[in-house]
Amino acid sequence: MGLDELQGSASLEVLDLVFKKRSEGNNVISFYIGEPVFDTPKAIIDAAVEGMRSGMTHYVSSFGIQEFREAASRKVARKNGIKCSADNTIFMSGKMAIYAVGMALNLSPKSEVLVPDPGYFYSEPSLMAGLVPVTYDLNTDYSFNFDDIRKKINSRTRAIFINTPSNPTGVVYGEKELKELYSICRERNIKIVSDEAYEDLVYEKSHFSIGSLESEPDLVISIFTLSKSYSMTGWRGGYIIAEENIVKRIGKFMEHAVTCFPAFIQHASVVALTKCDREVMDFREKFRQRRDLAVNRLKEIDQLSVNKVEGAFYIFPQFSVKMTSDKLSREILNKANVALLPGSAFGKRGEGHLRFSYSGSLEDIDEGMDRLSKFFNDLDK
């Protein structure tokens, strides 16, 4: 598939509009991008500087430095209950990991992968990898629709993508439903690609990794990132846990795509995984405060029906206004100087919704909600 046939990133398209409005002197409040407002913890920054000064500025293994691979395998054993060795790990940014996994799964023409609707943007990287994305419906409460999943699986299906905690819905899938999904995929020998980017941002429930159901990585390919938990979005750090054959295929992709990720970033990422649990807990509590503020303020707006938010830092309310989500989000940006994403960006079943990211400051959330309240009140006049 040519790049001209791919959909652009909804977040980056809105970012361009925001930059344009800000260049014109408008004070735009951002609810559209999934980026923590916090600085990266100092210990991580110091480790990167120390790494550069000690000579970690040269080529390293495409799989990642051994120090990181071992730290990642220990971390997932400790925090996620996933049993693996360093040979089951490879360092890679979360977004590239989705593409790389698709490349590793594409072993025959017209191989299909199942992607959630509404859900994160798994279709485009799957298409780039030569796969055919097929959407599976989530229920109205965003739980798995197992009947639809069973119906969509066929002889060409290679894998199913899941995301918990979920972007854009904020849903956290529990052990019972993940066990049922695993049973379906085990029976049909379908890989499960589990995107756990928001694993540490779970509030009242507990995060459960579906990879913990295996005695060693087999069906489950787990994708983790340091971006959200440690406020490291610009570092492009993350990792994949998978069975060795998948890891080896992804290693080939890395060799020919970027050779390797910087060693000093990987060295700093070891510090994140091993020494920054306190900072993660602090970030989670701050996100909880922001979630409570944003949810309570949105509930004051009659035209919005707010969903239950269990994790990540997104709210995905349904609206009653008679226009498309794309048009409504643009109206809000143009008239209220508040940027958010249309639900349609996350699939057909996302239409009629808006996605709010509450990853900014408490002050911006309050001010943004004031503007939204006025916008929706003016619509009724």
C-alpha cells in the first residue's frame, strides 16, 4: 500500500491546526494529545547524560543493550507476572513496535489482524506492514464483544490487537475477560498483541497482563512503553515481549530500518524500570486528581454523556448535538479555542463521541471546561 492511501494521524492533524491558531495569537487549551505535562524524572535524565559521557554514543545490538533486555525481563516478571528471559525482549518505541509486530506477523498474502472499534490507530501500521486490518466491535460499555470476535476470525487471521488500559475509552480489562479472550485465541492459534502503554495508570482496578497466562511467551506479544508511565514521550523508549522467533524477525526489521536505538537512552530506561517506582506512583495520583476534575466538570454539560474512566488519561463521552464528531470538534476549536479529537478518528463506532485527554495541568482543565460549558450553552440559544 502506498503512503498516499493511508490516513494521517488525527492527533497530528489537530496539532497543525493548534499551531496555526496559536501563531495567530489565540490561547488554545489542549485536550487532544496523549502526553503527560510532567518533566521526565531527574534520575532518568542524569542516567542519559552519564551514558553519553561514558561513551554510549555508538552502534549497539538491534535487539537492545543486554543491560536493558535483562532489566525488562525482570520488570515484567515482577510487575506483570510474565515469565520470560532477555531473549524474549527487544527495545523499541511503542508506536514503531506496532508496525514491527505487524511485519513479523505477515507471513502469507492477505493475512488479517483484528483491531478494536472504537480503538487506537492500529489499522494504518498494519496496512503499512502489508496486513489487512479487520475491525471487531466493542460493546456499548467498551467491553469485548466475544460473539463478534469469534465471527471475525477466519483462516487468514493472524492476530488480534487489544489495548488495556484503553486509548480512547479509558476502560481497563480484567482477568476474567482476558482469560476468555485467551481461550478463544488458544483454540484457534491466533496471536494476541497486547498494547499496555498505560499499564501504570490504573485507578480503582488493577492492571492485568494477558501474557501472565502463559508459562513462557507464545501466543501473546506484549508491547510496553516508557512514554506514559515515566513522562518520556520524546525519548521513544519501549519494548516488546514475545516468543523468540517473533523477536528474531523484529530484530531483522530493526537491522534494516534504523539499525538500533541510542544506547544512552536504553541505559536511562534501565533506571526508569528499576529506580523510579515512586515517581510513577506520584504521576498516577496526579492523573487521578485530573481525571476526577475532568469527569466531574464534563458531567455538568447536559449535551455530554460521560463514560466510566478506569485507566489511562482519556475520557470518551457521547454527545447529543446533531453534527458529526469531526465538525463538532472543529467548531469547539474555532469558537472556544479548545482542542480535542473527534471520536470518528477511532473507528466507525467512535462517531458521536469526543476524546478528551486530561494529561495537562489542573488549571488548564478548569479553564478548558469553563470554555466548553459556555460553548455548549451557546448552542442551545
